[in-house]
Amino acid sequence: MTAPLDGIKVLDLTKLAPGPLCTMMLGDLGAEVIKIEEPGPPTGRRAQQAGAAGTQGPVNSFASSPYNALGRNKKSIGINLKSGAGKEIYFRLAQRADVIVEEYRPGVAKRLGIDYEQLSSRNPRLIYCAITGFGQTGPYRDLVGHDINYIATAGVLSLFGRPGQPPTIPHNLVADYAGGGMHGAIGVLAALVARNQTGRGQYVDISMMDGSLALLAQSFSSFFAGGKVPQRGETIFDGGIPNYNVYLTKDEKYITIAAIEPWFFANLCRALGREDFIPHEYDSSKRAEIARVFTEKFKTKTRDEWFAILSKSDICAGRMLTLDEVPSDPQVLAREMIVEVEGPGGQKIKQVGVSVKFSDTPGSIRSLAPQLGQHTDEILGALGYGKDEIDRWREAGAIK
């Protein structure tokens, strides 16, 4: 069955979070993704980085694990890009590629001699996507950082948490995955469309800080219009009102309520037996009382009992599920968002499914994360290199 990106070849030089998510998404949509990995055991900072990424233990133990969703739908070739043979192979791959995704610090690719200028002269149709923390320009471009630094600069972190408390540090979902990885995939897809119109590739500069800031477009619109800086825990969307909040239930779990429209609020009040609150949705002087009553009321039943009641009463409510509960949720199962894929030896491997649903050209999980260098011979053979040459380069450490 045809997939949206069938025939698109992607070279993946990424390692951590945003880049692998970007290329995973492209692979899920049908692109042929080749991971270019450094041959040999990691040393120095590369070894420390592997540990920080959750790959403690044997070399690339998790990166190459079939459970690593970010490695799925990819092939692996081990190339030493600092060697003459490695660069020759890389240039030949780049001449045949549609897309390159990397997440080096600004200037590193140029120092290695594998930057966009070098490659686009050989392949004018190449789309080159670079994902960095602060982007390729500006006074912060050379600063090191991680998710929390980027969302802090973008203003996102200032909105997370309760009033009078330090900001709540979210998981690295905002800058790494949404700001970087997803924006990278969007950028690549848009550049592919543009190439159909112009016949030319281009450089795509993705900043995790930019992407995080873009997620606040509506928040900034409200600020620019009214000049009021939102305080965390005090707006309608972060716990500032009782009808958009989380409540502890009888079984020490949480139910989420989002009854911000008047009709949903009225339905909620009726379901909780407090119709007298209906006229006071916008009465700030009553919020503390409403919150207190709601808090006590939700403690009288379990989370699932409340969900069964509220979901039948046209009320915006949801169970807060933990990761061990999500795979059995009926909606998650119906949407095929947790799937089982056959792994090595025939064992069933659970993974998150493909989120973008197509009626005619669906994406799919065709293969699990490869071992480092698993496809080196296959890829080099397709490039026209012979066995003797491949063996010689492997012996010299240029490839794995």
C-alpha cells in the first residue's frame, strides 16, 4: 500500500529527542530513513551522552532496542565522517537523498565539511533541516541548552505551576518534541511541497526555542492586545478556575474537568447536585467556595465512577491515566495508538502508533530500531561499492 512519503530518501544524523522524533515521523509516513551512526563504541562525551539518553549498559543498548520507537522505520549505516572514505560515502548518499536532518551545534557541520553549502552544490534538490536549541542566528546561537532552557526563554515555563509556587518543570515534551521534532517534520514536509513548485531544495532552520514560542501564539496575542502578563495557576486554562481543573477522587486518582462553556458548567453543577452554582460561573468571589465543594464532592466516588457518570451527561471530563493504564484505554485501542509489532524472535513489541490517519495512504510501522551498522553492506552495495572495498573500509574503521 502506498504511503504519503514513498520514494523520499532521508539521511538522519541525529541522536537525541527532537531529531529522532522528526525522522521517525517521516519514516512512519513512508520515507526511507537511513541513520548515519558513528562506528565503534562511544567514547568521551558521546559515551556520556548515551548514558544521559537512557542508553546505559552495552553500546547503543537502548538506541538499538526494538522497544525504541524513535529508531523504527529506519536503516543503520556506520560511517566515520572524519575519514576520507566516510566522507566519500556520505557525499554519494547525499547526492541521492531528498532530505538530511541533523542537530549539530551551529558551525559543526561546516567544520566537518558536510554542511548545506557543500551538499547543495552537488544536489540542488536537497532539503537540509538543522534542528538546534536557539537556531542558526542571534546572540544565543552558540549557547548550549536543553528543553527547560528553551521553554524558559520562550516564556512557556512561566505559565506552568500553581500560584505562589516555583514553576512546574514539565517532561521534555514541549521544546524537544513539539518545538523541535514536530516543527522539524513540518518544515521538511513544507520544503518538499515547495520543491515541487520550484524544483529546488532549501535549508530549513529549526530552533527549539522558536518552536516553543510559536506554541504560545494565542497567549501572546492576548498579552499584546491587553498588556496583562498571565500569572501561572491563575488563568482559565491552568487551574485558575474550579471548572477547568483536576480533582482527587476516592481511590486517590484524578479526574479532569474542563467545563468552561456555560452549558457544560451547568451540566456539571447538575451532575454534582449543586444547581445553585450555575449562575455563578463568572463570579470570582464564589470560586473558592465552588472549588471547595467540588473538591469534597469528587472524593465521594472513584475516578472511573465519576467518569462513567460525567461522560454520559455532556460534560468535558477525562480520567488522568498513568502510562501503565493508557494501553488498555478503549479509545486508545480503537484509534490504534498502542500497537504490537513483531520483533526479533517473534516476540510482540508494544509501541505508540502512527498519529496521523490517512484514508488512502496510511503510515505504518514497517520495521523496528536497527542495530548499529545493520544495513551498511546493503546500502553501500546499492551505491555501487564492491565487497572488497567495503571490507577494506571496515577493516580501517571507516565504516561498521
